[in-house]
Amino acid sequence: MVTIPRKEEENKRIREAQRISILEAAKDIFARKGWSTTILDIASAASVSPGLIYHYFANKEAIFCELLGQTIQSDLDIFQQLMQSGDTAAQRLEVLISSMLKFRQDQIKRFGITVQAAKETSSSGNELEIMQRIFKNLKSDDSKAKDLQELMMKRMQTIHEIVLQLIVEGQKNGEFAPDPPHKLALMIFQSIQGLTTLALDKPEEYEQHYPYTDIIMRMLNCRNI
């Protein structure tokens, strides 16, 4: 019997399917076991050998970062669509804040135990410090880790620029209070950071009062002054 070699396109499709299967399995395992997750756990859930996982990822940190990177890239795409919509500045900012809170909530639900484990070594609970704790176990020359760090910084910078742009636009239209835009933006970001800490430390209390977007928007409302 003659075996016909698979075409390169078919091999590429199979490799991508295996990679996706590994990531999907890892997503569930991280949600259940958090940072105690091992490559063996992921391999078992994906029904593959540990060796195959190492063919795609250097370690569990690389898998975690890949999952987080997918979510961040999706957010960046949503932000671009948001700015192209014809809604008012207040409507777009409300959607953006809701998206930011939902991102934090989804990440905590999906990777909550993992992030909490990393948070234990961070005195402030700051997102960058938490991610630095995760990144430290990645190889210093790991291009994917560097790509994710750059993507995170791009996400934060993009959000900051969009928030400022919407505040200035909203002030011109009489939608927001006439305080310095940077001051109003700081209030938004600090509120979200505080809510993230609450979600990590007291998830039940956080869920009890969720959502919070309407309260944050009322702080910006020019009719409150």
C-alpha cells in the first residue's frame, strides 16, 4: 500500500487545529486549578502528549500569555469599531467603560485563581505588577512574551487616548463636566482599578453590585455640577 504524503497546507491545518485544542483545554484547566496547573494537566485535558504541547509552547506561562493575548487583541479591534460608530461621545465612552469592566470581569472569572496567585506577590495589586510576576517565568528572549507585553502596553495606551478624546469631545458638546480632561480620565481609571481589586479580594461583593458603568458615567455628567 502506497502512502500519499500530506500536502503542506494539510499539515498546517492539522498543526493549527492541535494548537487551538491545546489552548481551549488550557483555558478550562486554568479556570479550575489556577497557577497549580501543569503541562501534564493540560495534555490530559487536550488528549495529547506533553511532548506535543512543548512543540507549540515553552511552558504553561507561554500558554497563559497566549490566551490573554487573544483577548487583548479582540479588545483592540472592538475599540477601533467603537470610535468609528456614529454615537455621541457619552454613548461611546459608556460602551468603552463597560467593555473595560467586562474585560476585567471575564479575565478574573477565567483566570481568577491564577491572577490571585500572582497578586500575592504584588503589594499594590497593579495590573502591570501582576503580569510581571507571570512574565518572569518566561524566557527573556521569548518573542511571544515580548509581543504580549507590547500588546498590553498598546491596549493601555489606546484606552487612555480614546478616553481623553471622548471626554474632550463630550465637553465640547456639553455632555461632560468642564473639569480638566486628564483629571476626569484619572477618576475613571482609578475607579476601574479599585473595582478590579474588589473583584479579586471580594468577588461576591463585586458581583452583588455589578454593573458599575452608570455610576462612573454620573461622575462625569455636567448636570451634577
